[in-house]
Amino acid sequence: MMNENDKAMLTLKRANQMKMNDLEHTLAMEGIGLEKVKVFSETEQRVALVNSQARQSIKVIQAEAIKSQAEQRAKKEGEKILADAKAYSAARFAEANAQQQALKLKADARLDSSKLKSQGVLAEADAENEQALNLDPKRKFEQRMKMNDSL
């Protein structure tokens, strides 16, 4: 009986060993499946992270481009305003210079006119002075005659 018991025991041990091997195999397969799911999820996370970083980089680049365009627009606008201000200043300066020249010409003309008038007045005064000297004896004579008439 021992032999049969040994055979039965051996059969049970083999069956048990096969079940243990099946369980270990199933456990290994489940571990591999779990590792596969874990790797898949990590891969998806990394892909999602890379995609979000790419979108973020694109948005940063777009924002920098918009900023650069705004800076260029502002710079051009500032240059235009500065050019307009310079042109306005030059026009006002030219206008002021023209007015200054006109006023100077008028003043010079008035000065020349005044000089001529004063020369005329001086000539007239000289003429009157000479006439006064010529008329002085006549006046004295007339005064003496009137005094004689009154006497």
C-alpha cells in the first residue's frame, strides 16, 4: 500500500506543483499585464506632458510675436509722431524767420524813411534859418517904421 500511497502522494504533489506553476505563471502574466498598463499610462502621461509643453511653447512664441509686433508698431508710431513734431517745429521756425525778416525789412524801411524825413526837416530848418537871417533886417526896418508911425 505504500506504493500506492506513494504514487497517490506523488500524483498529488505533481498536481500541486502544476497548480503552483500555473499560479506562478498567472501571477507573472498579471505582473506583466500590470507592468504593461503602468508603462502605457506613463507613456500616455509623458505624451500628454510633451503635447502640453509644445502647446505652451507655441503660445509663448505667439505671445512673443504679438509683443514684438506691438513694440514695432509703437516704435513706428513714436517715430511718426517725432517726425510730425519735427516738421511742425521746422515749419513754425521757418514762419518765425519769415516774420522776423519781414519785420526787419519794414523797420529798415521806416528807418530809411525817417532818416529821409529828418534830412528834409533839417534842410527845411536850414532854409528857414537862412530866410530868418535875410528877413531880420526887414523886420527891424518894419519895427522902426511902426515906431515912427506911432510917434
